[in-house]
Amino acid sequence: MTATLHSARLPLKDGDQLAAIDLGSNSFHMVVARYQMGQLQLLDRIRETVRMAEGLDRKGNLSDDARRRALDCLGRFGQRLRDIPPSQVRAVATNTVRRLAEPAAFLARAEKALGHPVEVIAGREEARLVYLGVAHAQPPKDGQLRLVMDIGGGSTECIIGNGYEPLERESVQLGCVASTKRFFANGKLSRKKYREALDDVAAEFQQFAGVYRDLGWEEAIGSSGTIKAIGKICQNMNLTKGAITADALPAFRDRLLLADSIDEIDLPGLSDDRRPVIAGGLLIVEAAFRTLGLQRMIVSKAALREGVLYDMLERGSHQDPRDGAVDALMTRFSVDHAQVERVQATVLRLFDQVAGSWGLDADDRVLLERAVRLHEIGLGIAHSGYHTHGAYVLENADIEGFSRQQQQFLASLVATHRRKVAKNAFDALPDRLVPAARRCSALLRLAVLFQRGHTDTVIPRLDLRASGNVLRLQLDAGWYADRPLLRSDLTDEIKDIEALGMRLEIAAV
């Protein structure tokens, strides 16, 4: 299995296949498409009900049954992906994996079963990808504001966008599985219980309802299984032609609550695998309609997995959203662009000399470049310990286009690019990414030392060779002798770099 984080631009050609896998809290989805003349042609679609959220307890522990269902499903998905190049496959995990107490242990087994890395994405990033998928499936009119709502098993995403760009993104801890489990844990239904639950759910939407209503929208679109199921049932009850409306919801609710228990729910068009979670899903829809003032919502066939496909397509062009996100952070924290260029030129000079020996690839190079662009963002907070401040921002912010692992990779490089290296600096990373992170950190540390003066400096000789974890650095003797501060810094670095598991040897010739 490749350890790539899918950072470099993807060189796509006609006929290439792309695959996106969505490890949702209720269902796992996989879509496979063919790239043809800049467009995607859907080839295959697979969905399996896994219901991971059902097996998650309050402490973040996953039941053995839920884990087995997830791994078995990923094993089957992996068979379908065998003939697709790893760089053209992207798997993302959402709310339930985000909430695991020990996600690394699950992800290691999940990646082995699937045969590909699994990226954990934050709720706001999930919202962006959902919007991207829906927007491409139902192209918007120029200037038209749209509200998109996606109800998953563990969370609900709400987005207002203009064209293909999201303007507002929210992710709330409400999902069809989680809400059913929370409010109807014993499987019993009653009007009183439903009414009390509806008030609780509506309070979650109330946190951002004012902002959304003030911005407004011309069209509301719903995506994913719960929305599709409710739309279908509304149509089968002759309440609508497939949309969800404020007028239809009371009749839908009354029909659902004729049942005394979840097992007895009888709704036309309701599938057996949707029955156990439809009550929680309806709660969310009705609360959203009430709080946001919705009157009508149409149903989209697309959702997160399609958004992942189109995001991969953008990464294959010059429209990678991560570039814009990095630029925005640099602007926000007033980063010195000239210094970034100095450090970047130096670190790439070093990288290109050792990449072959160290097995570093184009993905590692792009992530290292992004770490360089962000390594001084902490200066916008405070000079003392700025590397720590910068790492905290990168690890905890919602950064458009990045998975949690990618942010942790960047954060580890920023945290270790100067001063002492903490023993736990790479603990948040999956084991498969630690070697590359340590090696990129070593290169960044050296580049920062060479550019400590923040002035344009010509380094006449800068030869770096790597053999295992030994780095051999050769410098011009005369140039080196004339820089006592650099000599002192590199002498200290010989000791400090040992914390990365490396040995640095310096020769002036």
C-alpha cells in the first residue's frame, strides 16, 4: 500500500479511472469514474450499509461487530480497486472515525483491508466536498445562492454556496444513526418523545440559523440516503412528486408515529435497511425545516463521494483548493514571502539531492513546499515559541482541501523545524507517514538554518547525501569559515537532529 497523501497534482489522461470511497457513519460508498476530455463518466457505484455509528459508544470505542462490518466491506471494495493506480484512488472517513478514541488502530486495519490510505476529513471539509458533488451534479445558475443539506449517519452538513463555491459551511453532531440511537435507544416511539427530541435537534440548528437566513438562498437541495428516502416516501404517499416540503412533513410524521416501535414503522417505499434509522433522519429534516424556515427541498443524486471525485479532478489541474487555503493563511498571519522563497529554494535544493536515496516522492515534495510556506505563521501570534503556535494552528484549524492527516503532517514539520524536537512530535501521524515526516523535517531544519539571516544569500556549495539515517553535508570551506554563527548553529544541529533518529556529518572542502 502506498503511503501517499495525494498532495502532488494528478497527471490525468483520457481513459484513466478514478475511484472515491466514503466511509460514512451509516453506509460505505464507492464510485468509479472514467476521465474523458476533462469530464467524468460514471462507471460503477457500490453501497453497503455498515452502520458504524451504531457501534460507537460515548467513550469513542467501536464495537467488534461494527468494526467487522466495516473491515469486511472495505475488503470487498479493495477487490474492485485492484486495477486502478493508487494515485487515482481516494478514500475519506467522516464523523464516526473522527470520534474514535483510538483512530490510528482502526485506520491501520482499514487501510490494510482496502489496500489504500484512508484520509480523515473534518466536518467543514466534508461540507465543502458535499457541496462540490451536488453543484457538479446539478449545475447552478449564475449568481444563484443555494442551500445544500447532507444528513449522514453521525453528522449533518449545511452549506450555502454561490455557483461552485461554498460561502458558509457548518457541520453539526446530528445524524440519522446517532439521533435514532440517542432519542429512541429502547426502540420505542411516542408523540411526546418525538416532540421533545425535535426541540433538542432544532436547538443545534439554531446556532447558525440566523446567519443562514440573513444570507438567504433561492434553492434548497438535500443529499445522501436519508434525504433520498424521505423524498421517495413523500412521493409514494402522494404528498409531493419527490421533493420534501414543509406541508408534507406533518403527514409523514403522523404516519411514522402510528407505530409504537421502530421495528413497526410502516411507510410506503421504506427499505428494510433504512427503517432502523428513519426516525432520527426525519427529526433532523423537520428540525431544519422549522429552524431555517425551509419550504421546499429537492433531492440530489450526488453527495460526498462525487465531491471527492471532482476534488481529485481539480487537483489534477491548476485549481487545487489547498493552494488557495495556504495563500489565505499566509495572508492572515502576514508571512514574509521573500523569506519563504529563500527557504523554499534551499530546502528543494536539498530535497532533490536526497529524494532518491530516501524514497521521497512528488507528494512529499509538495507537502514540504507547503510546510515551508507556513513555517512562520506562528510569528503572527508571538515570536517566542512561534513554531509551536504555528503547529497548533495547522493541527486544529479547518483548512480547505486538507485531510486531518495532511494537516498533522504539516503541523509536525512546523513544530520541529527549529529548537529541540519533542519526543511526541510525530505521535499524531499514522506509522506509515512518520519516516517521510522525519526526513522532511530534517531538510527543513537545515534550510531554515542556512536562511536564518532573512537576507539573500548565495550558497556556493551545498551538497547533501543520505545513506539510511545518516546525512553528509559538504560546504565550501572559505564560505563556511566566514560564517561563525552558521558554524555554531550547525554544530548544535548535529546534536539536535539526533531526536529525529538521524546523524549529521559536516565537511568543509
